[in-house]
Amino acid sequence: MRILLTAIYPYVFLLLYIIIPFDNYIRALPNILLGILLVAFPLVVKKEDFKKLNKPPIFLFLLFFTFLVLNAVFSGRMEGDIGVIKKVLIAVGLVILYIPVHDFKKINRAIIFSSLAAIIFTIAHFVVITHETGNFELGDSPQVIESLLVDRLYLGLLSILSIMLSFQSIKKTFHPDNGYYVANILINLVFIVAIGSKIALIALLILLLLKQFYGNNKRRQLLITGGILIVFAGVFFLLKGNTSQPVNLKEAEEDEIGFIENPTNWELRSVILKCTQYIALEEGFTLAGIGFKTTEERLVSCYGSLLKNSENREVLISKKYNTHNQFLDFYLSAGLIGVLLFVIFLGQVFFQNRKNYFPTAFLFTLVMYFLVENVFHRQIGAYYIGFILILLLSSGNLIKVNGIKQD
């Protein structure tokens, strides 16, 4: 029995990551697969597997999670905070459940296959909608938004992971699989552009810029860096030209029109940031925070008091938009201690991996998405954070894992 479970355990992990984007359609299956992993874990794990957890970043992340739990318990707000704490637990649990898996290539391929499956589904749905409506629009169009399998933000993140894992897997010398990885990179790049995922495009440019700090060809690095900076300037002016000025909530009611439907819109983020700043100033210095549920309630109250247009106000309140910044969310909800523990964890991961491009790139991806999204408020976000944590923490030195190149 143990031999059989040991054989199928990695494939259950693989299947879990393939189906994550389809959670809205097969919601019970990820939980079933997690249940299988939990039951099988004690039977397949070996004593030496736990050595993977004997690393400072693992300890720091567990310390952060423990603080969230104890803080919620002793503050009497566990009932309100349990939703987010469970998401953090998913990330922690996935790292622990991963330790009996020794062939990381299977998990890499799961992400690549998952991304391709999400792209195929989205394209098929887009074709159906195009046929029914007779319209063909890309980018920010409602047609594209309706076609997406999951939120554009997370599809963009999945594509970034797929691109990075493919790039990481390309061999320096000829290998028959290299062509497949290159094709996957191109498919995901075209998809990111087609769906208009600005954060994914910016993240890829930053990762490309980061790559220039690794390697020995200084002339090539200088040319690529200059090209990236030019592209950055073009993207900045494009976004600036297509985006109105930030909303003055107290003076310009008409500026509320149009930003409600798109949670990545700059005006919406301006509203959220104003309310987040207001709550932070009102609370003042806080060590333990006010709790995740209270933060949500205070933000909703702020939206209600600042927005004048009744229809837009009701939409924003009903959606209960969070801070859209994981660091600000942890500060308001878990206080200075919580956000410091989280930042120290990230700093330790960076210090441990700073000399290796791919671990550093995955960490930068993590931080960039933390700056624009409360990733731990979504189950799909927790799954992908768990995957990145596995990448960053489980091996300690990814240069040695499966012969991955770093140049």
C-alpha cells in the first residue's frame, strides 16, 4: 500500500496544480485532492524528508503564521480572521505536503500544462462569444473579461510562472524539448498581450531587467537594459495617456464613472488607497492590527462615506474591495508585528537566494503581485503562493535541482 501511495502521490500533486484555474467549474476536486494528500502524507513521508523544512525561511514563515493565529485568538477575532488565516495555512500546508515529492519536474510541467489549458479554454470561450455577438475586441473589452477562465490578474500570474519555468528548463545545448519550451513562452507572451494584463507585462519587463544583473556579457546586458528602459517609458506614457487623473472623491462625482467594473483600474485603486490611508491615520501606530474582518468593514464604511454616486457606491460596497496591497493589508489587520515578520521572511528568502537568478525572479514576482493584490484573500492566490514558496524554500539551492541552469 505504501509503495502504491508513494508512486501516485506526486501525480496527485501534479493534478492539483493543473486544475487550480478551473476551480470555479470543479470546485470540490481541489479539496478532494488536498484530502488525498493529507491522508497519504503520513504513509509516504520519510524522516529524511523533513530536513527540507530545516531552513530559516521556513521557520520565519511558520513564525508569521503562528503570530496570525495567536494574534487572532488573544484579540478575540478568530471568527472574523479565519478566512484569511486558512488561506495562509494552504500555502504553509502545500510546502509541508510537498516534501515527499523528489522529482520537481513533474510540478513544473503541471504549471505549464495548467497555463496552456487555461489559454485554450479562454480562447474557445472567446470564439463562442465572438460568434454570438459578432464583435471582435481584445485588451480591456468586456468580451475578453467574460471569456477569461479566472481573474485576469491570476491568469497573468500563471502565465508568468509558465514562462519562467519554461525558460528555466531550456538547456544550453541542443535538446528536443527546447522547442516546446520556446513555443510555450511565445504562446503565453501573446496571451498576456491579448488579454491586456498590464501587471503581468510590467512584471516580465522587470524580470528581464533583473536578468541583466546575472551573467558575464556586460555589453549585451547594457543593450538589453537600455531597450527595457525604453519599453518601460513607452508603457508608462501609454498608460498615462489612457488613464484619467486620480479621482478627487470629495470634489468630482463624475470621475467615479467607469472605474467600478475593472478592479485593476487606477481610479479604483486611488479610491482604495485613500480609504486605506484614512484608516491607518485614524488608527495610528498599531502593533497587533484591527483584524482582517474589521479592516474590510472599515473600508466598506469609508467607500460609503466618500463616494457620492449612489449606484457606484452600492457596487463598490457590495464587492467589498480590499486594500489591493498585501503589505498594507497585513499592517492594518495584523499590525506592525505582523507586517514586519512577513517582510523579514521575504528578506531572508532574498538574502539566501540573491546570487541565483531564478529564485530571485520568483521572489520578485511574488513581491510585485503583493503590491497590487491581497493574494491571501483568494484561494487560487494561496495555491500559487504555495507553489512559489515551494520553489523558493523546499530545495534551498535551485541550481542543484534537476540540473536547472542559472545563466
